[in-house]
Amino acid sequence: MSPLYIARSKSVAARMLGGEMMIMSARDSTLFDLNDTASAIWQAADGATPLHEIVKRVLCAEFDVAPEAALQDTEEFVKELSTHGILLVSEEPIPQVTK
Amino acid sequence: MGEVALESTETTIEIGGMPILIRTDNPEFFEVLIHRYGGFVNAAAKPVFEFDVEIVPPGKITDEEELGLSFAGGRWVLERSDFHAEWNAASGTGMIRQAANPYAIDSAMRIVHSLLLARQGGLLLHAASAVRNGRAFLFAGVSGAGKTTMARLAPPNVTLLTDEISYLRKAAKGYTAFGTPFAGELAKPGENISAPLAAVYLLAKGEENTIEPVSETHAVRGVLESVLFFAKDPELVGHVFESACELVRQVPVLRLTFVPDARVWEMVG
């Protein structure tokens, strides 16, 4: 199975507030609050690092979770964010996407 | 007998310290303008924006049932079934085609102001605001949360800035709240004054009067839910988002739960 790559959309505004990442979509002005694990994934979404590496490096190391379950949950999470247009998901690296 | 030239009349309406010149050759509409924006007319102000208003007979002007706002090639276009407005943000000039009533120009003014403010760190909010003892207080909430009730219950030593659309500009320190002519259920324009913003209250009606702190994310969400903004331009959306975050950083944002009677004002100011 091909690795997934994730990148933050340019059509959002985001800021860390009180330990949570708040994101606003420019498409429909929808607001999203990300908890600490989701915020860590969001911040690591550089378009170049495969998702399984992000899960291993960020989630497993910082939040003490099992890699396989974490990867499955994270894939669902990033696909959910991509449907709202705030995160880009691809089977290829995504160039020049960070703000 | 020679032709009678239509005399163009113009006036400058200054809201939030941003003067906008309105020019029309229709005397009836000119009277509408003066009546509608009376306390905000400032003929001596140097306009930052100019609109030529073409008056047409009442009726359907465009096919847009909903208010539509678009931006392309440096030109904003704002349309609804009863009016068409377009302007060039860089040159600060535009035109509005509408009937001789205040509704279309009011919509255009709100949106132009929201766009002008977005680039300056200011905000236009669906909220009531008022001044007491030289400090301004803003009351935000969804429809029915109590904005008009708060305005209606205000004691005599409170000056109402608006019961509908609040106008905030970034100041050297904090934010300044300005009066606006945009009225809600009270059908009464606010006073054309300004004061430093002391607090933002997120309104909720309840069984007792309480003021509670809210988390930063709740505060930003509460502010953004009240922001009047229509553009889908990512840069401008980013400005508005950052402005809301900055407002929360600089001004206390509190949850005000209240019983709808005059005692609530004992807790404000």
C-alpha cells in the first residue's frame, strides 16, 4: 500500500490557542478545534513526510500509543479533514504547500 | 427651452472614522440618505471611498435572490435581486444601481466597511454595543440571545452605539468601539461616538445573572460567530481570523448569562 502524504491547505487560517489548534476554512468559514494529538499531526503536515513516519515520530513518541492503531485512526482523521478542504492528502509528496 | 441638467448631489457618511462619499443625481434618494444617516453625515471629511449611485425604478434588477459577493481582477461585485454594486478596492471608487430606498445602500455600506476593516485589524460584528462611564461594552450572541434586550434595558447613563452592528477598530492600545447607524429591532441608529472597548460579553439568557470567564477557543469562536464577513478570499479570511484572535488576546471576553430585566446592567461597567 502506498504511503500517504499530508499538507496543510493554503485556504485556511490557523492559530494555537490554549493548547488547541483552531483552524478556520476560507472556503466556508467553518471553524475546527484540534485537540493536542490532532494539533501535533496538523503541525507535522509538511507534504514531504509520509504519514506513517509522522505517526511514529509524533504520536507514538509523544503520546505513547501503539503504531498500527494510531496509523489507522490518523488515516481516518486526515481523510475527514481533507473532506473539509483544510488538509491535503495524497499518495505522492505534496510540494510547496506550507504557508 | 433648453435642457435642464441634472444636478449631482453628494454627501460623505463617516462611520467608524471611515468617510465614504455617496454621489447621486436623484434628489429623492439624496433626502433618503440624509434622513437615514443623519448623525453620521460629515461633509467636511476626506473620503476614503466614493460611490456613484444610479437610481432605477423599484423591482428586480438582477437574478441573484441571495446576496452574492465576488472578487475578480481587482473588482468586487455585490448583487442581490434589488441592487447591483461594484467597486475597485485599489482606486476606492464604485457604483451602485438600486431603487431610491435605504436598504441596498445599507447592505453595500456594511460590506464595504467589513472589507475595509479586515485589512486594518478591525471587525464588524453582529452585536450590540454601548458606552458607560467612558468605556465601551459589546454584547454578542446568536439571534435571540439578547442583544436587543440588553440595548432596550440600558439605563439612562448608558449611550447606545448600536443594537445591531458593532464597529471595532484596532487602537494604539486595545480596540475602539464606534457607534453605527445600523439599527436592529430598536429601529434607532446608534450615537456617533467612540470609546475604548472594555469587555466583550457573549450573551445567554438564563435564570440568574452571572458573568463567567470562557476559554480562549470559546472566546474566539464566540467572536467569529458574530463577525459580519462575506468574502471567501483566503487572505481576507485570514485577516479576520487573526483579528478575532487578537481581540481575544487584548480584551476580556466573558459569558454573560442574564435574566432579561434591568438588574443585568448592575453587572456591566
